[in-house]
Amino acid sequence: MFVRRVAVIGAGYVGLTSAACLASLGHQVVCADIDEKKVEQLRRAEVQIFEPGLPELVGEGIAAGRLEFVVGVRNAVRDAEVVFLCVPTPMGEGGAADLKAVEAAVAEMKDLLAPGTVVVNKSTVPVGTAARVLELLGRDDVFVASNPEFLREGSAVKDFMHPDRIVVGSDAQNAAERVSALYARLGAPTVLMDAASAELVKYSANCFLAMKLSYVNAMAELCERLGADIANVTEGMGFDQRIGQSFLQPGPGWGGSCLPKDTHALLQIAEAAGHDFELLTATINTNEKQSRLIIGKVANAVGGDLKGRKLGLLGLAFKAGTNDLRDSPALKIAKMLKAEGAELVAYDPAIPQAVEGVTGDVTVVDDVQQAAKDAEALVVLTEWPQFRSLDWAALAGTMAGQVVVDTRNLLDVDVLTRAGLTSHGVGR
Ligand code: NAD
């Protein structure tokens, strides 16, 4: 079998998943992080992120001697044939991607790499970063490739092991082939291309998804004005194979660790290239408008004024199936409600307690009853499926008001009605 010595830099959602999955494919993997505590925990197969199957895969990799965790780039790269950069690229000044972590990792590895090593950008990085990394490496005996990652939080292992496609870009064809060969066992469609195109694929895909969601949210608003139901409209649209069923669900606005930063980054990339990307600007503006619409909806539901009103929030994570709070629309809505004077108590099944510096706008409780108690309204912000089967009649009995604002159109309206609750959804 084709086995490679692989280094993975960064043990977050992308890095840890890649490291554990590549080890499960038979490769010899060393995964490095700067966070010593995280490395300590991972050596004991303790995974702090909420990803089905990941702790098991990490444990199996360690037990098989194929997966190792180290602190610092220098301890991972010396023997590697392929080095994956999976470090954060958050939104920097003016919206552009901040490449400090990429640059720091490259600076640390440049004199340690064996000749012939391929350094692979798996982080989402602007067009031109592969060329920039090669320049920073300052060597003509190593290669750089771009291999954007498309996994989704909450199903990261499944997405990595069963990808819709694998994209590898390099201006050195042999390097791209060597990287794609690591995934050969997955049998996924593989597209090889130049580095700049591969870098753009990731932004193009994420911004398209953001645009799809903004479009649906805008249609939902129109449905409300016209007396139509967005669920019927999207069902009718989704059967068209050119459109597809997914990403047609209205909500409180898109968020998470990728879409906001990637839309802003692509806007910057376009601007720098002299292209006025009006469609992307409209996508972002529509999303901003969506949060304001939701605040208006909640205010109307409790009689107009939010000052001093006690609200129970259901969900804090940016989507169901994860405990990731980065750029969560739920937190954005919470902040806006708080600014209007509301008192907020929140429950999320994946976030049992307050997170310092993150959940300051809300009191976090560890069961739904506490969130509902004396609440004038409950506001569903994350689409956790278990919210559907709550004992709504019992919750209604403890609430001060009898109103639910369901920003995800998650709950069964008939069930709520039978429980004596008035519900307000989006786009119906
Ligand atoms: P993350 O924050 O979960 O993980 C990044 C890890 O890198 C952290 O553990 C951090 O301690 C570590 N790190 C930072 N600087 C380092 C350095 N110099 N050396 C070693 N380790 C370092 O981030 P993530 O969500 O995995 O995202 C990583 C990249 O992948 C980003 O560019 C992101 O846009 C992209 N991406 C993310 C997802 C996703 O769903 N999270 C999906 C596809 C692509």
C-alpha cells in the first residue's frame, strides 16, 4: 500500500480530522499544535471538539502507532514527505484573511524540511498564498500545493472519508499528484489544477453557499409579505436538480467560522483585483438584514418593546451537531436582543456552561426547563433536532408568555398550538 510520512500543522477541526483520517488510511502522521494543553489531551485521545467518530479514530491511530501529537511545528516536519498547514486564517483588518499563523508555521519549518517535501495549504487562504508560501520557504528543492478542505463541522470525519471531491492545485504537477495519491483509497473524484484556481475553488464554493442562504432568507421575507410559505417554495425549488435540496432552509442568518470570514475575504480579493463583486456585497448585506428582521420578529412577538423582557434562547452553537460558537448567528442575535434590554437565559445541548469571553450576553443553563421558566418567549436559534420532541405543554406551563419564535422553522406548529403556544417562524 502507498504509505507516506505526513505532518499536519494545527490540531483544530480541519487539522485533527485530517490527521486522524490520514492515519486511518494507513499513513504515518505527526500532528503539531502550539497549544500544549491540547496536545497533552490529544495524546490521551481526549478530543474537546464535538465530532462524531473523531475521538475513536484518534484513539485507534495512537494505538496503531500511526498517529502522534507534538508541540510545535519543528517537532513534526523533519521526516515528513508532505506537510499540511491547517492553521487558522481568521478575518483580519478590512475583512482580508489574516495569514499570521500560516506565515509563523512556514517560518518555523523552512530550514527543517527534507528536500522534495510538499507543503500543502489546507487552510482557506487567498489566491496567491501558495506562491507566497514558496517565497517564504525560500528554497527551490521543496514544493507547495493547495488542497482546500470542504468538511463540515458536526460531520467532519464522514465528510473527510466520503468527500464529494478532492481538489489539489499546484504549479508543480508532480506535487499535486503526490498529494492526491494520499487520498487514493477514498476513491473520490479528484480534480487537479493550478494553485490559484484551487485557492479560489474554496472561496467560490463557500460564497456560493452563503449566497444561496441569503437568497432563501430574502425569499422567506417575500413569502411573509405575500402570504406564501417558504417551506413549500423551497420544496418546489429543490426538486430541480440544478438547484438541489440542500442549503434551502431559512434561518437567523448564516454564520460560523467559515462563511462570514470567507465572504469578506473574497470581497477583498475581488476589490484588490479591481472587480466590484456586487452580488457578494448583496449576499453579506442581506445577511446583516436578516438578524435585524429576527430582532423585529422577537420584539413583535412580545408586544413591541424588548426592554426588561425575559427571553429563553434555545441553541447557541452556530448550527446543530457542533459546539462551535465562532461567529454563531445565535450569539449575534443574543447580543442584539441584549442591546435592546432583554434578559436572556440560554440552553444548548452541546454547551452546558458559560464560555468565558464568548457567552457574556446570556446566562447559560444546562437544561431547557431553566431557560423556559418565566420566559415571555422562547426563541429557537439552533436547529437541534431534540428541540422538536420537548414536552412543549409542560414548558408552556412554566413560561410567563405563551410565545415561541422559531428562527429555524424547526418545530411542529401543530404541536406548539396544541400546547397552547403561539409560534412565529420565518417565511410563513
Ligand atoms: P481551529 O481554530 O479549529 O484549529 C486551528 C489549530 O491551529 C488550533 O488548534 C491552533 O492552536 C493551531 N495553531 C495556530 N497557530 C499554529 C501554529 N503556528 N503552529 C501549530 N498550530 C497552530 O481552525 P479550523 O476550524 O480547523 O480551521 C483551520 C483552517 O481550515 C481555516 O483556514 C479554515 O478557514 C479552514 N477550514 C475550516 C473548516 C471548518 O469547518 N472549521 C472547514 C474547511 C476549511
